[in-house]
Amino acid sequence: MAGKGKEEIKWNEETERFETEDKEAYLQYHLLQIADAKTAMDTVHTFVPRSKRGMGLAAKLCDAAFHHARSHDLAVIPTCSYISDTYLPKNPTWNSLVYKDEPKSSI
């Protein structure tokens, strides 16, 4: 059994998720085309099962996603409320990756 903070986070490109090895905790994202032919990672949901809460896994999932975004020149759209309301205020160094332009209406 893994101890606190020992869970390894994997990138699962096929399912657009960052997840623990057992796939129980995950951060779901979708890639979107934004202005100037740039791609953004829309982080839509972070989930940690009750049995794994309090281990810092949500933050580790976000760390992995933001490191991935930076290394792949992706902007991040923090749709998930955990990311926008909890993670980013505690980790302001990632704010430079956050996509700030308003989405263009297709109407």
C-alpha cells in the first residue's frame, strides 16, 4: 500500500486524463483550439475517491497537468472548480499558463 504522497501520476493520452496507477484518482481534460492556432488544455474535472482523500492527490494531479501543459506549450483553461478556486490560488506561479481571453461566440 502506498504511503502519503507516494502515488505516482501517469499521463493517459488516449483517455485525456492524468491518473493514479490504479486509475481511481484522475484529472480529466480536453484539448481545444484557441486563438492564433494555439491549443489549450481545458481541465474539466478532478476526482479523488473518498478512500484516497487527504493524501494531496488532487494537487499532485494538477501539478502533473500543469507541468505537461508547460512542456507542450499549452494554455490551460481551469474549468474545474478545484483548480480555479483552490489549486491556482495556492500555486500562483502557474497563472502564466491560464488562458485569459474570453471565448469567441459562434453566433
